[in-house]
Amino acid sequence: MPVKAIKPGYHGDYKDGVEKFHGQQLLNISWDKHIMFGFPMCIPVPPQMPFGALIEKVLPGIYGSHPDFARIDWSAVQWSTASGAFVPEPGRSLADHGLRHKEQIRFRTPGLDGHNGAG
Amino acid sequence: MAADGDRKPAKKLNLKENYALLTRGLGWEPSYQKKEDIFRTVDFEGVKIHDWDKWEDPFRLTMDAYWKYQGEKERKLYAIIDAFQQNNGQFNVTDVRYVQALKVFLNGIVGLEYASHRGFNILGRELPGVGPRIAAQMQAIDELRHATTQIHAISHYNRYFEGMAEFPHQFDRVWYLSIPKSFFEDAVASGPFEFIVAISFAFEYVLTNLAFMPWMSGAAFNGDMSTVSFGFSAQSDEARHMTLGIEVIKFLLEQDPANVPLVQKWIDKWFWRGYRLLALLATMMDYMLPKRVMSWSEAWTIYYEENGGALFSDLARYGIKPPKYADVTVKEKHRVSHEMWSVFYTVRDALGFPIWLPSKEEMDWFSEKYPETFDRYYRPRFEYWRELEDKGTPFRSSTLPKLCQVCQWPCLYTEPDDASEFVHRQGEYQGEIFHFCSDGCSDIFHDEPEKYVHAWMPVHQIYQGNCFKEGVDPSAADFNPMAAALDYMGIKPGVDGGSMRDHVDAQRWESWTARPANMHEGAITDAVRKTT
Ligand SMILES: [Fe+2]
Ligand SMILES: [Fe+2]
Ligand SMILES: [Zn+2]
């Protein structure tokens, strides 16, 4: 049962439907092993943003302060979502990659596992 | 009767008769309204009660006696609070870091006492049995008293330190305070039986000692007699609340076998929700008390694993099993406070209290108390952060977190079997994606998704543009959404959060007490450096 309620069939409005984000959608991002940042991040992005722009313009603002960040070999990065691994195409948009509102992407940087064990 | 000068007064009631009249005797059978119209919420959860008279009143307390006891306790408590104020007790605590723990308590916990008061008022109206209804009414008054006395006990600190004056406003709006707030709103928005299992049993009976024992001894260790006397004053109330919790469980389980799976489900859910809420306490115990009583890991071992273990083996005869995911809590006890303090440190600019790094001496204590994890995961992190602070480039996280749809914590927890990876639990309901911090929260969501799809998630609300004060123009050229959101929440950047070293509470503490703001680090102002 979706909820036990006094009135059967109770439904509350989705508080976070994509239509409430003014043309943007939410994207969650996790840089695996780099837990020093405390948590995976959540940002609003335009669905038409090219994946390449995410890597070049967005990720440095989030993770750039980490000593591992400058050493990332982007061609070796392993990307995944809840439905499995994928290989991003820099010129195509987030939407083209099938990334829906509130989806999470994870990226793993082999050989870079956090600063001196500190995450 | 003739006035013959020989009038005999009616026989004095014995205790038992007095008790019966003032409890069961106050109920009546309705004659012109149907019972189901009066008690509208008692059936929809599916609990079966055949005979409310089987309810054993766990404490033989009548209202007249209740008022008398509580009145005496109040008089004693306020005498101590007065003395505390006259002696400037706020300057006798260990150091100003302790005051930050009080801030968290006032802003985040006092609102829960009030929410609990509301919840028990609802039960005092909705339960058809007279015995439990009166018990709920008394507890409703207790919880209101707890909120009031906590506010009074801490109010004196508010005259000297930042970040306490707007506690009801902060409770409603601050992003991380949606964690405690949503916890109780979930409970109050449940049916009466789920509420009473959630609060009276899972929270008060199973988990309250964890909040109470270390917190009150922590206050005593750190010289806060005001909070200690509040604690003593509440303790006898808590004893009653716990008795109610265990009585409720036994009553439900004895009434009908169909109640067993419902009770088990609620125990599983509310144990997990309560445990997630207590993560805040874990952090306060390990990091915010300048003099520590015991570690979170030790407290969890004694108050949950040992005491809870005995409780659940006793309940086994009813067919009740220990709460689901209790094993995860035991794995997490080695890291939860460290993970959370790390998060507080990285987001310190968006908090209502300042943050500091643990000193060398404190880290050695952690190494001893957390031999499996501290030196491996957290010491290197704190040492690196201190290095960056010394270089003048302190570490911070400026992006908002992914939140758990159920407990509303940032998804900061790591895999039960791998402390180097975050937990990722993604789920879907009607084509919409949701995220959870744990299997515990994921299960709770999927059992009743309609209850959580409209949760007020602070991060999402900020991005939707709903967390700005009236009159703020988000299209203005100099608009800063983060600053506007903090302003909306009642957090003053540069005053409330940030680093303890630079904080106004620390400066004032040193100039007023001539003692270091952080007893483990030495003074931060010249005034105290000269004298120590
Ligand atoms: Fe209370
Ligand atoms: Fe209580
Ligand atoms: Zn959660």
C-alpha cells in the first residue's frame, strides 16, 4: 500500500517535480573515494548542457580544491549511474545521455583514491 | 436528615477507590453519538483491540497527585536556575565549545519536546481506552513542561552568546533542522498506534537512555548545573514515559496476533529513524563536549547493544524480533560521529554554530576509543585540514548535498562494510527518482512512498527558489542565492557559523572569563595569552 491513510487513495503533491525547477533539473554527483567532501553533491543544471561542459565548467567548481583533482586523467575515468556504467560523449547533452531529473552520476578515478587516506 | 448534632461525614475513600474514580471513573459510554464517530482514527491502521479494560495502568497516578508532584519539582528546578543566574554560571562551564552544544540542543531538540506535546494531546483525544488516554494527557503536559524548562534553563546563555535568540524560527527553517523536525512530523502524521509505538516505545523506551545518560552526565562534567537540574527534574517524567512505552507494546501484542507484524514494522521503522536522529547526539558527545564522559561507541554498546539486547530477548516470547538493521548501527558506531563532524566542518559557513578541528590531545583520545577507524580514516583528514588552515587556505564544501528523502540527512553515511565509499541507494516511485542514505530509510520509503514524496527537502526548496525572504528579488544582478537562503533561515553569515577561532563567542568568552575559548588549544586573544 503506498500509504496508510484515514482517507483511502491519499496522494500528496510531488514537492520536487521537474516542473518546479524553472527549466533546470537536479543532478546528483559523487566522486567515489573522495569522501572528504562529506557527501555526494546536488546541483541544478540545464538538461541541454553538454557533458563536456559538466566536466570542464561545473566539476572544477565543486571538486577543484582537492589535490587529486588536477591529476585526473579524464580519458580513464569510469562513469556510472544506478543503471550501470556508461561512456559520456562530451558534445552531447545530459538529456541525450538519458540523465533524468534527480539522477545521480558517479565517477571513479582509478589510482586516485583520496589524499593520503583522508578521503 | 434531621439536624440532630450527630452528623457523620461520608467515609474517606481509600487509595484504590480514589484512583478508580479519578481515572476509569472519568470515562463514559456514549449514548447519542456512535463510538466510531467519536474515535475516528483508531481503526485505519489495522490494529485490533478487543478489550480496553485489559490495559494495566503502569503508574497509579491521578491528576491531583500529578499536579502536586510536578509543582514541587518546578519549585526546586527554578530555585537552582535562579542561583545559576545569580552566580553567572554560564562562565563556569569548561569552555565556550560547550555552549555550542547547548545551541544545537536549543535550536534542534526543544522543538521536539513541543512536537511530542502535540502528539500526546492527539492521543489523549483519540484513544478509546480511559487508562491510556489519561496517561497520554499527562505525558502531553510533561512534554510541554520539558520544552518550557529547557528554554528557561538555557535562556540565560542567550544573554551572552550568539545563535540562540531565534530558536523557533530556526527550528522551522534551518536546512539541517529539518532532520529533527521531519522526524516528529512523520510520527505525529501517523495513526495513534504508530505514534505511540514510535515515540513511547522505540524512542522513549529503547533509545532515550542514550540521549539522557551521556547528555546529563556530560552537562555535569562540563559544569552546567542549570542543564543538570533540568535533567533531574525531567528524569522521573521519563521513567513514567518509558513505563508507558513498554506497557503499550505488551498490551498491543496481547490483544491480537494480527497486531504482531504491525508492531514489528513500526519498531523497525522507528528504531531506524530514532537512530538516525541520534547521530546528532553522537557528534555532540564526541566532539562538542570539552570534557567527554564516554565515547558514542561505548554509549551505543552499553545502552543499545547490552540493554536493548536484554529487552528484545524478553519480547521474543511475543514473536518480536530485534529491530531490522540493528547490525548496521553496530558497524556504524565506529564512524558516525567522525563522519558527521567532518560534514559540519566542511559546511561550517552555513551553520548556526562555529566549528573547530579536534586538538592533538582529542585525537589521541579518539585513537584510543576508536582503534578500528580513527587513525585509518579520520586522523589523516583532520591533520590535512589543519595543515590547510595553517596555510590560510582552509578546506570547505560549497555545493549543497544530496539528501535522504526519509531522514533528510545529507547522504553522508558510508557503506556498512566499507568506510571509504558513500552509501548510494536510489529508488523510483511512479517514474520519479528518490535517494536514501541507507537501506533502513529506503525500506521506510518503499513501504509508504506517498508519505514521503512531498517531504520538504531543504536543498530542493532552495533550488526551487522558495527559501528567500519576502521582497527579495532573485533576478537582481547582485543576487546571491546562498546568502539569501541563509538569511531566510535566520543564520547570519560571519556571526553564527564559521570557524571557532574567529568567532565572536570565542572572543567574548576570553575577554569575560580570562580563560581560553578552547581549553585544548590555548588562547586566541592577546588578553588571555598574557595571563596563561
Ligand atoms: Fe520530553
Ligand atoms: Fe518523554
Ligand atoms: Zn536516511
